[in-house]
Amino acid sequence: MTALAEQLRRAGFRVTQQRLAIYDCLSEAVDHPTAEQVYDAVRLQHPRISLATVYKGIDALARAPAPPETRPPPPPARNAATPHE
């Protein structure tokens, strides 16, 4: 089982092929696609998917904790020579 599938299940969501395709589309995007753009991309692999399913899938992914490999690294520590800088 993938980390994403485990996180979705722990958050109470079903793991579906459409939801995984939505995640793949979002994780491969170099920009911030709209739900309609995700719909257009995912529909190539899943022609029967609806726009409502894409919205629900994005919502589920947003509410489920991100798998460790998709979390951004913490920001670097910043240090100053004096305590007020």
C-alpha cells in the first residue's frame, strides 16, 4: 500500500483510481492548476470522471495529511549574531 493510500484511509477516505489520478496530476504539475484543468487532464485516463468527482477528490486530498514524501522540507534555520536582528 502506498503512503498516500494509507493517509487517505486513516483520514476516513476511500482510495479510488480517480482519486489517485487526481493526486498524480497535482503532484506532476509545475504550476497550480484549477479544478477544471485537473478535470481535463484526468479525463484523458478516466473519461467517465465528473467535475464534481474532481472537486471531491481535491477536497479529500487537502483534508488528508500529506504523505511524508510530499511534505516540503522545513525552512533553513536563520541565525543572528545579536538577539535583536
